[in-house]
Amino acid sequence: MEQLCILTFLGINSWKDIETREVSLLTIWIFGIAGFVRACFCGSVSIEWIATASVGGAVILLSIFSKGAVGMGDGFLLLALGTVLSFGELLTSFLLGLLCCSFWGITLLFLPGNRKKKEVPFVPFLLLGYIGGLIY
């Protein structure tokens, strides 16, 4: 059931990211609060949350330093995911998503008529990374 909720959350935000180049802050807040409440009831709040929060925090800092080249919403989304995923699961999903996004970006560079500074939505690749982590 947890995996279905995560897939739905990432699916909704992937669609929104593709359509509008934004993520839904409402779904991120709802998911993050629900994940926190679930963790409190299950007793799974631990020091590991600092590590999972650091992934989202690093993306938020990267967004600030890059002046928005990296979306801040992606960092908030990773923070929300950190309430339900372990550090290893989150890092695996993130790195696989980055790998998929890199391949797509390289492909775009070689397609005719594409400009070099094209925005690429990250959440769909994060969804692919999560699915890849489930399969692996």
C-alpha cells in the first residue's frame, strides 16, 4: 500500500511537472505530513531522517545557488519522500533519476532544432528512479 501511495504521489507530480514545469506544493505538504504522522505512529522516526532530509536540503541549496536552474520544488518533494523512504531508498531513487535525466538531456543535445538551455522536468525521472529501485 505504501508503494502505491508513493507511486501515485510521484505520478501526480510528474504529470504536473511535465505540463506546467511546477510541482504541486499542496500534494507535497499532504504527503509530507501524512508520512510524518505515519512515522510517529509506527515509531520509525529516527536519526536517519537527518540523512534523508539532507538529500532534499542539498537540492534546495542547489536551487538557491543556481538561481532557480534547479527547481526548489524538487527539493521539497525529496524532503516529503524522506518521511516514508529510508536513506538508501531515497538516494537510490534520486541517483537513478539523475542518471535517466542525464541520458535524456544528452539525447536532447543531439536532436535537431533543440536549443541548449531547454528545461527538463525532473520528477518524471525521479519516478523512473523509484520504479528502478523497486525492481532492483
